[in-house]
Amino acid sequence: MKPFKKALSTLALACGLIGAGQAHAEDLKIGLILPLSGPFSTLGKQILDGVKLYMNVHGDTVAGRKVELLLRDDTGIAPAVSQRAAQELLVNEKVNILAGFGFTPAAFAVAPPV
């Protein structure tokens, strides 16, 4: 559990540093692309539960910015679905951070749009 907590703390610190230079406090949009359905849904739900637990314990604001989670389901090992979800989150939702990715092929597929 310590590596997960350290990773989330690092993410929170990075978000704080990113937001420190902004003049007004707008929501910090984090797009989570996770396997929420299909055979690997348990993994995605565990990751989501961990994120929600962290936010419940430490609050939902970072550097004065309210954190808004935007979820997308990539259904498991489906790189094309992950890439479409990332494109939608970046272009339509204007997310500041992309996270999640239960499997390496999903993360690699998202690299070009990012």
C-alpha cells in the first residue's frame, strides 16, 4: 500500500506545482481511463476505490483547486478504446491530467494523442 500512497502523494504534489502559477482557481480535471467492465473490471474498480479513498481522507482540493474526476471505461485490454477515450478527454473535456490505465497496452496507445 505504501507505493500507491507515495504515487498519489507525488501526483498531488505535481498537481499543486502545476496549479501554483495560475491566477484563478479553476477545477483540476483528471481523466481516469480504467477497465470498469468486462473480465478485468475488478482491477479498474479497485483502482477507482483507491482514488476515492485517498480523496476522502485527504480532501478533494489541491493547491486551492477542486479535483474533478472524469471516468472512461476501456473494457480491459483494448488499446483502440483507450486511445479514443483519451482523445475525447483531452479534446472535449479539456482534462489537465490523464491517469488510470490498468494495462500497459492502454498506456502505450494513449501516448500519441498526449
